[in-house]
Amino acid sequence: MPDIIQLLPDHVANQIAAGEVVQRPASVVKELLENAIDAEATVIKLLIKEAGKTLIQVIDNGNGMSRTDARLSFERHATSKIKKAEDLFNIHTKGFRGEALASIAAISHVDLKSKQEGQELGTYIKIEGSNIIFQENISTPKGTSIAVKHLFYNIPARRNFLKSNTIETRHIINEFQRVVLAHPTISFSLYHNDNEIYHLGSSNLRQRIVTVFGKKTNEKLVPINEVTDIIEINGFVAKPEFAKKKRGEQFFFVNNRFIKNAYLNHAVTSAFESLLSSGYHPSYFLYLTVPPKSIDINIHPTKTEIKFDDEKTLYAILHSTVKHSLGQYNVGPVLDFERSASLDTPYNFKDKKSNTPKITVNPDFNPFRSEKKQQWKSLYTNINVHNIEVESETVNASLFSEENTTNKTYQIHKKYIVSSIKSGIVYINQNLAHQRILYEEFLENITVKEAVSQQLLFPLEISFNKNDIELIKEIKEDLENIGFKFDEILGDAIIINGIPTGIIESQITIIIEQLLEDIKNDIPNASFSQLDIMAKSLAKSLAIKTGTILNLKEQEEIVNKLFICKQPDLSPFGKTTFITINIEEIDKIFNH
Ligand code: ADP
Ligand code: MG
């Protein structure tokens, strides 16, 4: 048998390595920004074209590279940052693997210009798919400019796998935010298709957070500062009243590197415990400084996960620091942290909100279908309790007029509409059915472009972070088609002067936040699917909730509108909207 093992040619090895390092344009952004920071730049400019698909360029005023280093920097495992294995345990730079530039150059066209302090001429290298096209002298400012063009040009499968420009831009902005928050003293700017998205001057941490997330952020921040033998914690948490329904701005940095860590996240969120209603997430910007030796950043190629030596202790310190700071700033009622809730005297209850009895509702419960023999009495338990927890207050009562005349429907348990039908009986889930109705209405409005809008008496200003503003700009036209009217879209806020009929003004913020979140969490490629998400999201937000009492007229409207829908049997999210039980099935139960 001949020998069959071969060494992979470098360009192939680089392409494979690129798969690990570069998932999307945002990964390139991260690597280039980090290199600029490692080169001690004080001003860093990021230019993006078409969500990074055509151009990602980072221009810095850092140390630059010599002619030889410029060429070497594109070799695999070429790094100036570590020399021996021990250095791995004492990392002070962002990069150290020496893989990024080699990987990026393997899958794109790269133009690098760089000059060191004191040199007369800099160097200019052009590389396409790992091949050096030329290297020549050039006059260029001190520092480095790396332009990455046509990412994945030679890996069509990867290129096709990229998401819409909206999504890829969002990833880039997320990455950019993580970097700029870790380095407030460095000036950063971001241009997308020649529009300036961010211009951040050198500042302190608080100012940086405020410039990134909007003026209103300032009043939300509670400072956190704690120094112990094994960790220093700095930064801010947002006051509980600014917590978000969706996981919002949550940033951990360890030694100025953004990381994700569910365990430490828990340490922070649990410090908010009694201050947040369930389902709300606190925002935080926390900077942990630990000895480099006590962490291992090597476990993940993109380095957002790291391992700590003593996670349990860190957890405890972080938890109590956050809790203490919240108490100190009189943010919540928590002043005496040591006292356990069970020691509260009854008097403490006088100021507390009474707890609504909670009924767990099984939406699939159908007594007629049940295999088990029900205790007949159990069918009646809970029937008199009217405190089913509702997700939000009644939204849409105004959709229907008050009158009622006929008597063909009943509402049971404030969630099902029951009606007698020819074949037997129908149970309609009011919430899911209404979602279906609204979903089809919205889809029609969006596609037919027929806005039904109600003018607001006073225009409403809602703050968003820049990332969300970008997203809103992208979907502005669709939002207008369903009845939103925008007075203005500013850098960190939108001004709305018209809303779709059926929406209550006080709900707009939450509806739009939910909508943005849904769009972010989906992965739409075609523009149609984005419209679809929008219609779904709004339908879900606006549908009559479980727990809303409906008069007969309203019940009838639901029944009638549901059954003229194109697909009445399923909610937009694929849940069953109604069930029918044949009279024969009922007969069977009695004759058995
Ligand atoms: P790493 O950052 O892990 O060392 P990279 O592939 O990202 O590996 O970069 C390789 C080397 O190229 C770096 O170690 C550094 O010496 C040099 N380099 C990259 N970008 C810059 C820059 N913007 N300014 C100066 N030197 C740079
Ligand atoms: Mg690097």
C-alpha cells in the first residue's frame, strides 16, 4: 500500500482555520479592531460597506509594522505577542494566536498599508486568497490600515450562508460596542456605507456608555466598585426600573475583554431578585480585573468564553457587590441584606402588593379527550377564582363595539369561546384565534400597503440604542405600511406621530421593543420573511389576552373573523386555535 497521508498546502490549511476564526463579517471587525488596540492606537476608524460583505476597513494610528513584519503578519501562527508557551498564562494583549490575519487573507482580498514611527515611507501589500499580489513602498500616515474586501469570495457556500444586511450589520455593531465599551479612552468611529453611525471621542467609562446607548442612559446607571484580593470589579448596573423585558444590555468584561458567562450573569441577576418582576432582565456593564494567571482565555477560538480558577468565589463577591451597591444607592427596598424573607413580621406586608393567586393553565386540557377518569368535582375547582394572571391589560376591547344581541357563544374561564355548531361543539382559544386574525390582517396591510393609522395627539419620543435605530430605519417602510407614522428618526430616539388602529399608546414602546427583539432573534433572509416576523410579532403583542372578559359581540366577532381567515385552525406560531367535539363523542361518554 502506498503512503496516503499528505500535508495540507498552506492556503488550504488557512481556509480551514478561517472557518474557525471568521464566521461572518463581524468576526473580521473584531479581529481588526483588536489588532489596532494591541498596536496601541488611540484613534481607530471602522469603515463598512454593505454590512461588511464588500468592505471592512480598520484604520488606526498605532505602532504600525515594518516591511518584513507586514509580510509575516499574514503567515499562520505569526504573532508578535507571545514567544513561548508560558506566555500563554500571562496574556495582556487581545490577540496571541497569530491566526487572524492569515485566516482573513485566505478568504478575501486584503489591502494592508502600514508605517512605523519615524519611517519615511510605509509599506503596501495586496493579498488575494493568501497570494501576495505585490508589496511596495507607499506614503501613508503612521499606523495601519487594513481593508478586507469580498469576504468569502472563494467560499461561495459561506458567502451564501450570510444573513441579510440588517442582521450582519447588527452583528458588526454588537462587536463594535463590545470593543468600544472595553476601551473608553480610545477614540472610535464607525461608518456604514459612508454614513457616520458612531463617533466616540476619548472619554471615561460612564460617558462612553452614555454615548453608545443614548443620553437617557445616564440617569439609569448605578456605579459598582469593589476591590478584593482576587478581583477588582468596576462599572455600572442599570437601576431595576429600567430593566428590560428582553435580555438587554448585559456586558461582562474580564481584563478588558468582552466575555459571556452564564454563571456570573446569574450572580448579577440574582442580586436584583426581589427588585425585578419576573421576566425582566437587568442591564449591566461590569468590568472585572483578575490576575491573567487566574484565567484561561484559550478555551474558545473567538475567545468570548473564558475559564476562571475560582468561579465560586467570584460569584459570591460579584453577587454581594451588586446587591450592596443597589442598596447603597437606595435603588430598592433592600436595605438589610442579611434578613431572610421568612423573618418578616406581618406588618411588613402592609406595604406589599397582595399576591394574586396563580392558576396554572394547561392550554391542552380537554376533559373529553382525557384518558384518565376525572374526578367530576375537579372540573369545577378554580371556576370561581377570577384572578388568572394576565400578561398585560386588556388591549383591544375597543376593536369591538359594545352591543350584544345573540346568544350563540359563551366565554369560559376568560380564555375560551364555546359555541354550539352543527356537528357538536367548538372551543376557541380567544388569544390564539385573535393572533391568527390580526396576523392575516397585518400581512394584508403590509403587502397591500394600505395603512390604517390613528394620529397621536402628542408625538411620542422613544429612546433606542443605535443598533435598534438602525434596525428601525431598515423596517421603517414596512412599519408605515401597517400604520406607524414617524415624525423623525434621530440618532438615539424615534418620534412617532401615528400608530396602527387598535394599539393603545401606552403599549407602543413595548410593542416596538418586542418587534425588534423578534426580528433580531429570527434569521430572515428574504425580505418577505421579515414582513412575516413583523406581522407575527404585532399579532402576538396585540391579540386579546387570556384573562380578558369578552362580551357577546366581541366573542362573535372573533368567531366570525376567525373562520374567514385563510388558515383559521392554527395561530401564526402554529398552535391550535380551536377544537371541535362531535356530538357522537359526547354521546359516547354518556352511554359508556
Ligand atoms: P495576533 O493578533 O494573534 O498576534 P494576528 O493575525 O491578528 O495575530 O496579527 C498578526 C500580527 O500582525 C500581530 O501579532 C501584530 O504583530 C501584527 N499586526 C496585526 N495588525 C496590526 C496593526 N493594526 N498594527 C500593528 N501590527 C499589527
Ligand atoms: Mg490579532
